[in-house]
Amino acid sequence: MADQRADARALSFGSIAEDYDRFRPGPPLEAVEWVLGGRRETAVEVGAGTGGLTRQLVRRVERVVAIEPDLRMGSLLAARVDGVPVAVGRAEELPLADAVAEAVVGSSMWHWVEPRQGALEVARVLRPGGVLGLMWSGPDRSEASLAQLIAGPGIDAQALAGQATERSRRHQVDLPDDAPFGPPERTTVRWVEAFTTERLIGLASTYSAFIALSGEERARVLNDLAEFVADHPLVAGRDEIELPMRCHCWRAVRR
């Protein structure tokens, strides 16, 4: 039952594909270059969503193939990113031949993957010396007042700490002992990005916990969040604010 609920949440983003594409920040080019680890002619993107990472990949890789389990997300990607074939599939069962890619990359998606199946399947489609590169991008919530702003009203310090712990778990990548990868590397890329109130609220509406709410609950949460953000000291009286952002990056090379 737990796996079924996780699968449902993983596939919930297609119901808000337009908002996801509009409000979710993609990873910066610096992070993409780091996870690629050098020149790559062919890259496979898993869990490609609406193309936030894809738009950066096509600037650095000659051939990009996008794999996305949700047709609603994949169709939007195909319509907005020229020259990238989109196939329906999952990291655990890629619709690709053996040893066809020099990089397999994903953005904010590996925590939805069964780690053993995913790692072995990625190893199958990678050529020796190819890289598995993963990223998680979003606002940097290490500062307490910013974390509270993004979390919204009614979230106390204990709840914020719990959210931070859960995010930390999502950024972990556990490779099975028999997966043919070298030792993993990690880095964090930081930058600053301008957010309007509308974009802050829109971003909050793209997370699976919000999408799972009923229509009535969503309306109530959005109204409460709009009032909270408008009155927050970091935002009040401003058209937009500069948010510190971070992208946690992880990579491992196939032996």
C-alpha cells in the first residue's frame, strides 16, 4: 500500500504540468556541467518532467533523450523543447538498448526511484566511463526566517526541523554493492534568483503534498499562504525578493 501511495504521488505532477513548468526552478548550468563531468555526446534524462533540466542539457550535449513516466508531463516537454525525443519509461525499466549513453541524469527525481533496480538499470544503458548524475534544486532553507516563509503559516520550529530531515533523506543516493560504479562525488551550487509573491505561492503549489489535497483544501491553503507571504517581513512592501537558491549535486562514474 505504501508503494502504491508513493507511485500515485510520483505521478501526481502531471495534473499541474503547466504550473510545474512555470514555477519550478530548473538547475543552473554550472550544476549541469558538474554532474556531466566533461564532454558527453549522448545523455539520457530520467524523470524529465516538463524539461527544466532538459533545456540546460541541450546546451551542452549533442544528443539528449528524455524519459518520463507521465504522458502529461512528457507531452509538454516535447512541445516546448525542440529536437529532444521523449519516451515513456521509468528509471527502473528504461526503454533503451545496452550501453547507449555516456550520461544518465535526473533532477529532483531519484527519491521516487527504487534504488537498487534504478542503479542497475542505469548501469545497463551507460557505457564504461559514463556518469550517473543527480540534482535537487530549490530555495536554500538553511536560514530560519526564509524556511518559515517558504513553509507557510502554521509550521512551528519542530515541524521545520522535520521537513529539513526529510529533504536531507531525499538527497541521499544509496548504490547497491553490486552496482558497477566508482565512489560518488558531491557538491552544492548556490545562486540568487528573483521571486515575486505570485511565483513564491506558485512554487508551493507544485509539491506533491499540496497536489494531494482536495480542491477545497487547496483553495484554503493557497489563500492562507497568500496572506502569510504578503505580510511576511521578508516580502511586505516589495514587488519581488532575492531568494538564495541551492542545487545539491551527486555523480558516480560507471566502471
